[in-house]
Amino acid sequence: MTRVIIYSGKGGTGKTTISAATAAMLAHGGRRTLVMSSDPAHSLADVLGETISRDRPTLVVPGLHALEIDTMHEWRNNLGGFQQFVASTYTKRGVERSTAAELANQPGLDEILALQRMLTEAQSGRWDTIVLDTAPTGNTLRLLAYPELIIGGEIGKKFFRAYRGLANVARPFWREIPDDRFFGEVKVLLERMEYLTNFLLGPDVSIRLVLNPEKLPLLETRRAYTFLNLYGLMLDAVMINKILPHRAELGPYFDYWVKLQQAYIGEIESSFTPTPLFKTILQDGEPIGVERLLEIGQVTFGEYDPGAMLYNDRPIWIDQWNDDDEPGLYELCLRLPFIEDSAIDVERNGADLTITIGRLQRCISLPRILYNCKLGAHRYDDGVLRLEFSEKESDEPDISNSLHEDTPGEVSFEAA
């Protein structure tokens, strides 16, 4: 399998530089490497000092290719029928054709298409490692959550099947019903999103958060850390970038900022331990070009392999207790630090479980071992949310056979 490393963080923290430096080190070590950018404000080409294609990987140096994803190109190649239907619907209602074409680019699908292109490249067999440089944290978290959200759990799948069946019946009587190409593309998209969700949870994919030793990036990184754990995504490193050097000649003005940064570095270490931390000192000049990026990568990672899974403690797992002649007891555990002041709500709907924590919400499909269990109480203990499940008595109806009858690729975390 292709190793995939996804870099995320607050805007301006240096994600692109760290992403490109990681890719340069991997290529220098002999691995076929692709560095990609899904940020609409692409700066990967600027950092590499090369012109990069937006539809096919560009060779930068031997072993290293780069790609700035062009979502318009991805639209045309993956969702042309969907886009055509939406645009024509707007046009029929009096919207100018050029405006209708813009409105047809539905919010969020840019992120989906970027992830889909990453998946295509990972499946191509051309690369040993893919490094993905993403948009600022908020967009990245939405990007990583969209595959699961767009599926909509079991209810979403059943709704799509029902809507497609009704459309086939109503099409002769209503001209604005989508055609088969539209439904075919949406069906393929749903299938790809389900596969992509499982791919992101796989053993070869990890997220690395980049921050500067400052208050706002620290707070945003904590929120991102909680979000990633809620979605079961593997965070294998935290990158502290733009650290001011200790130099007497810089004077008392910089002494203040150096001391302030050191205080925040201590707070970062206490917040994210035992997740590995890597530190990058602010460079004397702009790190542009593969040679400078390779220097940064070597200083940052030292003797560590930047392509390795640097930490593999899964954030979601199941604890189980079984006594003789007693129903089984389980706890679905999610490691979710930094939510002490947030309200937690848990709701079950068949095979789907919706967890709401403050402004965060996730709808997940339960692993099969919990299908025929009753949801009990939940508690938050030492940074871990624990959801209690108990096996039903023998005289209660068994729902496990009725769930997921036609769902071959369910999202699961039993292996975690």
C-alpha cells in the first residue's frame, strides 16, 4: 500500500514548507514520492521553485513529483453530469449561463474531489509515499469529515435508493428529474466516499498537525486534535514550526518573544504527549528550492524516518467484559482530550450512532459486535469518552441480521 501523510494546521504556520521538506527527504531516501496540494491558494510551486501542472504530476527532481490539484479539472472528469444538471436547473429559472455554471460547483465538493484525486494516485501503484499539503485547519477538517458525512449512514444510503426509484417513475411526467447519468455519478461518488472513509482509517494513512508556538495556533490545534480523534483518524506527529533561535545578538526585544515561545512549547508538549513532537527553527532565509527544503527536513526529523508511522495508538477502541451466564458488557471508547467544558450528547438510530460534543458532531456506523447491544450511559473520564453497551436478553428481538444487508463496505473500527 502507498503510505499517505496529510499535513494540516492553521493558516500561515508553514504547512507547505514542512510538507515539501518531508517529500524532499523521502525522495532523497530513494522512495517514489508525490507531494500534492489541495489548498485553493496554492503555494507548493512557489516553495519548490518550480512550475507545477494542475492535472498531472510534474517531475521536480528524480524521485519527486508534485501536483497542485485543479478542482475544475476534477469536476469535469468525475461529476460532469451532476454539474450539467444543476447548471441547467438554474438556467431554466432565469439565471445567466455563466452564473449558473459557477453555482453548479456545490460547496464542499472541491474538498471531496481533492481527496478523491489523492485516493486515485494512492491506488495507481506509482508512488511509495504521498504527502498531501492541505488548506487551513477548518477546511481540512471539513475535507476529512465529508466522505463520511456525504454517505449519511444507513439512512442516507436508503434515501438515495428510494429517491432514484421515485425519479425513474416520475421522469415521464416531470422534465426536471435528473437523468441516469446524474444518478450514476452520484452512486459512484457515494461508493467512492465509503471506500475513501475506510482508506483514511487504514494503517498507512496518518495526519500531522503543524503549529507555531503561539496561543491561537495552540488552541486551534487542540480543537483539531479532538476532531481527528472523534473521527478515528490517526495523528502520528505534531510539528512545531518557526521557532525563534536563541541568539544574544538579537537583543532584548527578541528575548521576550523567545521566552514566550518557550512557554508555549512547554504547553504544547504537555498537551500532546505522548504524540511525537518535531521542532523546526526559523530559517535565516526563505526556504525555497529542493536543496533548502531537504536541509529543513534533515534538521526537523534528525534520525527519524519521515515516512514511518511515528505513532500508532488508535483513538477508538472497544473494551469488553464477559461473565459466565451473564450478558456481555462493552465500552466503546474514544480518546477525546480538551472537551471538559463541552456538553456531550449520544443518540442511536439503528446501526448509526450520533455523537455531539459542543459544535462537533459525528454520525458513525457501529461495529457488528455492538449491533444487538443496548446503548447505556456514557461518561467522560481522564480524556476518554466511554459509551456503555450491553448484550440484549435472549427474549429480545435480534436486529443484527436486518442491518447492512446490502452494504458491503461499511465503515468500521473494530480493528482499532
